[in-house]
Amino acid sequence: FAPVPKDSYEDKVGMCVDRIRAGDTYETCLTRSEVIGEISIPKVGENSVFGHLKFTPRSKADKPTLGIAVRLDLSPDGRMCLEARVAFSNAAPTPMRSMGAEEALREKALDAGVIDAAAEAAAAEVDPPDDVYCSGTYKREMVKVLLPRLLKQITPED
């Protein structure tokens, strides 16, 4: 494949990465005439924290039954969440963001009530499939347990 010269696509209409949603496995919402020409990842602030947690029923080498990734942009004192990104794997047919959990965390002090509300919002959004390891119902309950655990791990203690 020959590289595409940048000037051939830089004046084209851009799209937000949120628009490039996954469909079924190995699919996106891009049409046949659309091509990703560039990916821009914004810098994170100095008050950002990250975490990833995967739940496997037997060993860390197993395929995760549930995966969670979180990025929080915190206030300088670390007590308030200014912005949040919460994503899950194996909690729906394709990887997904939890807009409800993000909204529950955004611009709030990170106390137990807010964290629990985020977990409940995420559990209401996920649509986990059954697999050979556990049921979708069990995975939904694990969201309520594991998201608060991860949020507590990555945020500063009082």
C-alpha cells in the first residue's frame, strides 16, 4: 500500500472519534467511502488518573470475563472529578463507553454515594452476553462491584 499524501485529505470533513462506533465484531459505522486519515489523541492533564481492571474466573492468563478502563480528570486537590471516561469490554456485544457512569461522576466530589451511583448507572447500561464462564446477569452484578473497586484504587485517599 502506498501512503496517502496528507494534503489529499486534510480539507475533508472530520469526525469525532465517538462517531466511529463498533458494530458487530470487526465492524465500524464507517461507510465504504470513508477512511480514517488521522487519529488525534489529546494530551491529558497533570491531574488525570487512569486504571484498568479485568476480571477472569480462573487465572490472569484467561480471557477476561469483564474488563473496565477508567480515566478521570480530577481537581487539583483530587477530591472532585471534572471529567470522566468509563469503558467496558465483555459487558455488551462490543466494547462500550458508559455515558451514564461518566455523567454520574462528572463535576462531583468522589464520595461513596457518587461512586455507587456511577456503578448503578453503568450496570443499567451494559448488556452483557452469557458466555462459558458466567451469565450476563452475573457480569452485570460484577459491574456494580468492580467499577467502585477500580475508582477507589485510582483516586487519592482522604
